[in-house]
Amino acid sequence: MAQLTTSEKRTAFHELHKAGCFLLPNPWDAGSTRILESLGYKALATTSSGYAWSQAQADGQLSRLDTLAHMRHLAAVSDLPINADFESGFAATPEGVFESVGLAIDTGIAGLSIEDSTGDPSNPLREKSEAIERLHAARAAIDANGGDTLLVGRAENYFVGRPGLDDVIERLVAYSEAGADCLYAPGIKTREEIRAVVQAVAPKPVNVLIGWATDLTVEELSEMGVRRISVGGALARAAWGRFISAARIMTEEGRFDGFLDAPTGADLNKFFSSVTSR
């Protein structure tokens, strides 16, 4: 279980955002959290998709109650700051966002993001004025609960099929002015897009999602001014990919090649025995 206090983890998380560039990988359960801890990462983030898949659900189908329980669990098992993928705040109104964010803060997470997507395929992106009101509500909830939880404002244009860099930048600047500590536009991929977003919201830090194979490197993203890099559900997808491949080889070809390079049971038992006895 975690030894650091929530306050200590939140302080450390804010410090990470002041300079440099750090990786923010996304575990989906206690085991993947502990593995990432052991590899030297300085902070972690939940993944709504990765956790949903582990529960045989599609991304966006889990309830607020399920999500809060998951956040509380990961915050309790790790000494690293946890940034929560809190989707769109699990509320239809700014008042509801205020309530949800208050509940999220109580789980012990160090930061959380609020999206501007609606979940409605026919109208997937909230009007900017509405999204700004919701960010104000999230900021107010954080300020009413100590003020030390980091708030991330997300522009979901590229994820919901409404790409347009000008609108993304307008939204992120507005979210920054509404109180977001960090800005995030998942789905931007080109160097030009990334540089434009970083420059538009400076000096506020920017999160870039890398959830696909790319020739971009951590060093190059750092040189562009990116402050943090997350991978969303990519690690979970990688794990599912190996699992599905191994299972298909067995049933379709009658072979067991899919187990190549897998860690031994003894290795995993040794690792998890050491981290649970700390």
C-alpha cells in the first residue's frame, strides 16, 4: 500500500509540471501499476479505456461509482501521483461536475482531466461556452477542496471526428483561462500541430498522447516544449494484443508460440512478493 500522503503526492505532481518533460504511462489495475512503478516512472495516469476493457466493457460505459472506486484503488496501492482520466465529469450540468470532481478529489488522486465530449455521436462536442462553464465548475470544486489537485482541460475534437486545429487552440486557451493547470488535445499527431498547441497555451504545460507507433521520440517532444507524454489505452491494447494472438495460435494452429518471451511464473511471483511486502 502507498506510504506517501495524498498531499505529498500532489505536491510532487505539481513539481513535475514546472520544467522538463516526463512520461505518464497508463496502467489499468494494481499489477500493471506496480510494474510501472518498478521501471522508474515518476507519475501514472488511469485509462478509462484500459480499465473498461478489463471489466468487459467498452470505453465510456462504466459508471461514476465504478470509476471512483478504480481511482481510489490505484491511488491507495501506489506511492506515485495518479492522474485520473475522469472523462467528461460524469454529469450533465456544471453543478454536477462540481459534485463529481469533489468526489474524485476524495479518492486521493493527484490530478484529473475533464473532457469536452458529450458521448452523443450525433453531437459529440460540447459548445465551447458550455465546456468553459464545466471547467470553471471543476476548478471551483478543486479550490473548495484544498486547491492542490491538478486540473487538466481536454479538447476532444480529434477524438470525436471534429478535427480543426484553430478550434482546438481556441478551446485550450479558454480552458486555461477557466483554471486548467495543464492542457491536452488527444489525437494531434503532427509536429506542426504539437508545436502550435504548446506555443498557444504557454507557459501552461501540455500533455501529448502517443498511442500509436511513431517516429517521434521523448527527446524530440521535450525539445518542442511538451511537458508530459501519456499513452492512454496503448499499453492495455498491447497486452490484449499478445493475449489474443497467443490464444488464436493455440486454437487455429495448435501451437504454443505465443508464449515466447513471456515472463515465467516464478519471476512474476518474485516481483509481486517483493512489492507487496515493502
